[in-house]
Amino acid sequence: MKMNRSTRLNLRTQNLITGLLLTVLFVMAAYATNRYPKQWDLTKNQRHTLAEQSVKAIQTFDKGLAALVFIQEEKERRHDIAELLEKYRTINAKLTIEYIDPNSNPALTRKEGIATNGTILLRSNNKTEKITEITEEAVTNALIRLQKGTVKTVRFLTGHGEHALKGEDRASYLGIEQILRGEGYQIEELNLVNVEAVPADTTVVVMAGPRKPLLPMEVERLEKWLTAGKGRILVMRDPRTQTGLENYLMKQNILFQDGIVLDPISRLLGGGPTTPVITQYDPSHSITKGMTMPALLAEACGISMDPANTPNGPVRTRLLAGADRGWLKTGDITSEKVEFEPDKDLKGPIWMGVAVQEKDFRLVAIGDSDFASNAYIQYSGNDTLFLNIVRWLAEDESFIAIKPKKNTDSGLAIPGHATQYLFLGIVFGIPLLLAGTGITIWTRRKKR
């Protein structure tokens, strides 16, 4: 093609227009990625993706949320915080993040009462929450506390051999107590002998495996609170024990069955035949909806309840059961030989958890109390099951979801100085090596 002045002008104009279009496209793409951040997590266990509960928690702040990070110029720690908060900002673009150096702004640091470097202060509607632990679980729990606003009180009954809330022993409820506090619940003990009535600010009462039944006076006080209309209670009873509430539970059509649930396959999960694995959850109830991880109970009893519901009557739901292969053993279980006896035993699946709801009244009954103790709470779905029960009883259904997960893969952590060496090696080392090799080969060939 013959190049004249007109042709050159046309080519230059086309190149200019093309350049302008590419610039506009780059600017639009940059704006879109900043305004509507989007990420794809291709890791095996989705370690860079927030858990369902975290997503729900950040989505509730539709009017905006501010995160003030008080941190000095510590690149690694600041990077970890930024990476974590950006995950939440990806879900809710109304989250604003501001980094403040305490040394550069001591007045604001004192005003906000910041004492630890790396503290994150979350603020929404003049309410604040502070966290110093940089984990997804800590941030999500802070969001839940911030959203709840009012503190709900969960009271654990005492005085009958129930699981203690304090202590490091296997039977203690210390682990679950800390988890509940982390979600913003006020946890207290309640001895019905020492009070005239259940305190008015009680949201949920938990009966955690009493060894002895409640006294008639205690039963009367508890029933009075339950029948007042807004009573919410979790009853956990172990085999060969009585709660004192049996007559009241019968009115709710709930019967704890005699005997103990057996599941021989539990040995494969490290348990014994008396530690049944929960494999069946009601998919429609808020407590068990979406639960897939099996829970592991310990020496559980079965629960009988007719789930038939009537119009305008209480809604009864059978929540969880063991596998069809299990059964309810009513005879002697001291023998090493564990066999199903058709004439004595009840074939599975055996129901071990039920729920009743009638207007503002809510009740959950579980045929075991050990599953929430320190010895068992770390197993599979145990903590999620207990948390979901308390959340439902406290009308915190919006926070019922899969809890934040702990990363199990270690990834690749490179120290700061190693990163510099790696950069120098890639940018300069490898090219110099290739150039040196080429020069050597060229020199040898020239000498031949």
C-alpha cells in the first residue's frame, strides 16, 4: 500500500481512537472492580471464602458499617487485617475501612479507649464493638453482637448435678459457655431454690443434664414462667435420670424413653456403640436446616413425640435421629456382646431431639447432655447444633448458619526478607543466568 500524507493521517487517527477506547475501557474496568469488588476462590477448601454465617452477619448492615483499624506501620499484621476485612467488604460494599496510626493520632486513640495495637473498632448506629483477635470467627461474633443491640440472658439451672459452666474437666460446659459469650449472650447460673421466680430478664433457660430431679417447688416456679407465654427452655436429659419436668413434658406430648441408644458403627468414628451418630436432621426447621455435619451424642436416650400438628396449635418437630442401623436398648448393656433383640429393643432410627413452638413459647428437648461438654463439643457438628438451638430459642434465627470455619491448610508463608530474595532471583537472577549461558555458548561456537 502506497503511504501518502492522507494515509498516514488516517492511520494516526485510528491509532489515537483505539488508544482512547482502550484507556476508557481500562478506566471503566478499574472503577467497576473498585465499586463492585468480586473474587473467585479456587482453593480446595475455600479458605479465602467467608462462611455462611459471616456472610449473613455482614449483610445485615444495609445502612453501612465503619471499621477503624488502630495499627502502627507493621506490614505483615496490617496485611492480614486488610485481607480479612476485604473479604467482608466484598460481600457488603457499604463497609468502610480506615487505618489509623495510634502514634500519629493519639487523641482519637485515647477517645476510643484503644489499648492494643491492631485493634479493630466496628461502628454502626452509634454502637461499637472492639476486637483484637484477627480471625473470621472474632470479626463475625463482633458483627453479631453489634447487630443484636440488646444483650440476651441465658441461664443454666444448677443444684441438681448439672454440668458446671466453669472448669477444664471433660464434663464441664466451659467451651460452649465461651462460645455463647462470644456471640454476645449473657451467661448466668440459676438456682430456683434461691429465687422466688425465674428472673424477668431471662431469655432462655437451659437444663443441662440434672442428676437429680427438680424439687416440686422448683418445678412450680419453672412451669409458671413457661406457661406465662414467653418461656423458652432447652431440656437435656441423660438415660437413667429424671428431670422433674416429666409431667409437664407429657403435656407437650414429649416422652423420654427408657433405655439407651446403640449404634455399632460409631466405632468407626472413634466412639463406642453407646455414642450414636446423628445422621438425620429435619431439613425444614431453623435449627437443623442446612446441617450436614453429623453430631456425636454420648449415652443418649430416645424421645417419643407425635409430630402431628393441628391448626392454630403448637408446632411439633422431630429434629434429629440416628441411623436406621441403630436401636434403643432397654435391657442390660454391660455385656460386651452388642446385639439387637427384636422382642425387647426398638429398631432405629431413634429420635433424640424434638422442638415445640406455640406463638412465643419455644421448647427443645435433647436425649443427651454430654454432647455439649468439653469432651464432645469439638466433635463435628456438636457446637453448631447447640448454638443453633440457643439461637432459635432466643429468636436469633437470622444468625443460624454454618459457623466460621478454621483454616486447615497452612498455605505458603514467606518471611519478608525471603520475599525480597525471591523477587531479586526472578527479576535479575534468572535473566542473568540465561544471558550468561547464551554468551558462553556463543563464545564457544566462535572459537571453533
